[in-house]
Amino acid sequence: MLTIRRATPEDISAVDALLARSYGPLLRADYPPSTLVLALPRMARAQPALFRFGRYFLAEEGRHLLGSGGWSIEPPGGGATVSGLGHVRHVATDARAARRGVGRAIMGRVLEEAKGAGMERLSCLSTLTAVPFYAALGFREGPRVTLAFGGAPFAAVEMECDL
């Protein structure tokens, strides 16, 4: 049985391990190895600030961590906040549990909590791999952007949904 709970700072190392089990295997189809070898060490690190605000969640089956994700008022990388706009952050599913509803369960909680906190829209920077996942949840595809992780250009897609 899958359960969703709020992450705590004590979960950071478990989330690091989950991100490594997720991003590497799942992104290989859409990104060249030369990009992943530079980007993954930075991407597959939990961001401690996300754990302090109670807006980051874990999906567990028994004692096994299968997914994580959350949202913030602050945009990724810093910058000004916009009233009513939240940002999806660090959503990941263990590659061995992909396509079993784990990501959808995490995002259900994210959408519910963000709306309950007064957000009117959510945005995300999606990997190329995750665009169909977010589209199935009602996110609209925006422009492609290039991020820099570890010096490697990393293609992403801006996406947004109304709550």
C-alpha cells in the first residue's frame, strides 16, 4: 500500500539515494551520456531548503521510498515570488516503480496542498522525459529552456497549470 507523508530533514539522505535511482535510468532515453555524467551529480542531490517548509512529500510502500516531490513559493534558483504562483520541485520516482502511479500520487498531494495554500497556478521546469507525465496532469507546455548543471547544457521545458 502506497502512503504519502511529509518529508523531514532526517529524510535528506534517503531522498538523495532515490534521486540517483530515478534520474539516471529514467533520463537516459532523452539526454546523451555526456550531459548526464555532468548534470546528475548536481540534480541528484536533495535541496535541504525544500524540507524546512513542510511542502515536500515522500511516497512509501512499507519501508521502501518510491517517490518524492513537492512545491515552493520561491522559484527554483531564487528570484522574485509572484502572488498565487507556486513551483513544482524535485519530483522523482524510483525507476523500478515507474508507471505504477507513484508520481501521480505525489503530484496529487502537491496540487491539493498548493491550492489549499492559496496558489492559483503551478509551474515546473520539466525534463524532456517528464513532459508527457505533466501534460497528463493538466500542465500546459511552454518554451524550452536550457539549464546548466555541472557545466553541461541541459534541455528542459517550462510547464504550467491552473489550480
